[in-house]
Amino acid sequence: MSQLLEKNQEAPFFRAVNQDNKLLYLSDYKGEKNVVLYFYPKDDTPGCTIEANDFTGLAEEFDALDTVIIGVSKDDCESHRAFISKYGLNVQLLADTSGELCDSYGVWQEVEKDGVKKWKIVRSTFIIDKDGMLVEAMYGVNHEGHAQAVLDTIKALNA
């Protein structure tokens, strides 16, 4: 299992394609935007849909705080486009089909449910400031009210 990240360390570099097959780099935002990088198990599943809709609902407030929201799962670009289009989402979604990004952020974990072990993406969120440092590293988050809690953390950053 990969190392869990902690706040106040440098965010691992990432490069991945978004829903439009366009390469995004963490460095694209350096000095200009805070980044909320959230990992979720699967497109168009109940909890993931609530989370994406909540982030979309607050997108303008995040934008006003110089913050970009980026979701990550192992789904491909086509799946991400369908998910965005179905719900009118206003977030970028990265296709981490190789799992490299999930590994570097420590979210690909072995979990046990009903005595069965399997590997999956543990719902997690990382807040990265404009200097590329981790302000928060939250593993195993609950989607309920999560986007608002993240927004409150960003507001405190800018205060």
C-alpha cells in the first residue's frame, strides 16, 4: 500500500487527462489557484453523484476563492463525459485508468467488507494551496455535506 499523505507536505505532482482528453498538470495551477483534488470510487453511483453535484452547486463560490475542483476516478474519459453531461456537472474529472494518481495519493486501498477483501478507491479529498502544499489530506470522507466543509476550509485559508 502506498504512503498516506499528511497536511503541510508538498502535494505529489500529477499529470492526467480530463474528460475532454486534455492533459492537466498540478503545475498548471501553481501560484494561481488552490486545487481541491477529490478521489471517488465510480462515475454515476449514488454517493459519487451526490458529491459531484454538491461540488457543482458550490462551483461559483469556489471559483470566487481562486479554487478549482478536480475529481479523480479510474473511469475513462468517455465515462466521465457521460457523467458530466447527465448531471450538468461543473467540475473537471481526471481519468486515472492506470491507477498511478490514486497510488501517489494513497487512496487505492485494500478494504474488507463482509469478510471479503478487495482493492478500491477510498473516497478522499486533498486541498492543495497555490504553492503546491497540502493544506488538508482527508481519507475515507463521507460525501454528505463534504463539499460545504471543503469550502469552509478554503474560506479560512483566504481569511
